[in-house]
Amino acid sequence: MVKVACCWDDGVVNDIRLIALLRKYKAKATFNLNPGSMPEHTAVPRWRKLDEPVWSYNGFINGKVGLSEMKEIYEDFQVASHGWLHKGGSAPVDEFFKDAMDARKYLEDVFQRECRGYAWPCGDYTPQAAKRLQDAGFLYARTTQYTDDVGVTDAPMHLNASCHHMDRLFCDKFRAAKAKNGIFYFWGHSYEMLDCDGLWNQLEQKLAMLAEDPEVQWIDVIDIVK
Ligand SMILES: [Zn+2]
């Protein structure tokens, strides 16, 4: 057997298309959200004008899911704090902690369930920040680092994944985890697929491969540390 988990950051509009794929292949997932930077209504994705001074991913401005649609969109999946405004562990520790907790409280209120997971914004981990999270009852905090032994060697506040979803060794890492009856855990941002069918197709091939494998058991990220 191999346990498989995945998570996706930032609550972007492409999550809606991603969720349709996850449902099709009966995959579980956790979405790491920043409610403080989500608009009231879901944004309309678009491409950046060449001289437009705005953040984009390879020119694509995906935009965020709206607060008013958040519950309906993510209801059947896990949600976790990714900071109210995406503040990293190197921010002043009280400011960091408030950011992490505000997102958690908001999500717990909207979804009416415990949200005890966290993902470090930009992988910005510090030991002091980690201690504050742990003391407040967070069960894990995901980094942007990688390990071949998910959940075995990691401290839960420094939870490393197996790889990014676009890692060229994705399938090799999956097979390696399976060979040791371990956990395969990948993550990413759905905006990385842009509005490009070829990139979406690559992800779908991976989900199909996992769905066809009788040894795969999907778990939630929080199950890694439970
Ligand atoms: Zn992020």
C-alpha cells in the first residue's frame, strides 16, 4: 500500500477546475487559504498586459476564489490556514501568529469544523513561529522542502512533502514511496497550470495513474501526523 496526499496553496480560481479533476479521480486534497486576501466574489482570470505592473505567474493573473463562494467550492475538501495575509515566520512573531490564527478562526467559523493544519507562506519557517503554532494546537505546518520519508523523519511543524506536482521525478518518487509502503505527498498551486490544457492534461495523467493503482489509498494531509 501507499498512502497519497496532496495540498494546494493560495485559494486561486483554478482551484475550481482542479476540484473537478480531484472529484473525477476520487482524490482527497487540502487547500491552504488566505481569507484576508480573498475578494468578496470570485475573480475572473486573465492574462497580464505586457507593461502592466501587477504580479502574475508567467503572465497569467489567476485571481482568487471569493469569500462568498468559498464554502461551496471547498466544502468536500480539507482547508487549512495559510495566514490571513500570507505572512511568513520571519515576520515579528506576534504579527505572524495573529495572521496564522485569524485565518484558522475564520475558516473554522465558515466551515464549522476544526482547521488545525498550516502551510508556511513561501516556505518561510522559523523555530520561534513553529513553537507558537504548536502551542496553539496546530497539528502540522507544511514547508516547501522535500523528503523521501514523509511523516517519518519530519517534525510536524516542519512537514516536508515528497515533491511538487510538476516535479519531473513525480512518478519515480511515487514508486519509491510505494516500494516502502510509505506516504507520497505532493503540493503546488493550481495557477501553475495557467489556462493551458496541456498542463492540465499532465496533472490529469498523474491523477489517473494514481486512481488506477489498487495500492493507492488517498489520505488527508492531517492524517500524516495523526
Ligand atoms: Zn502561498
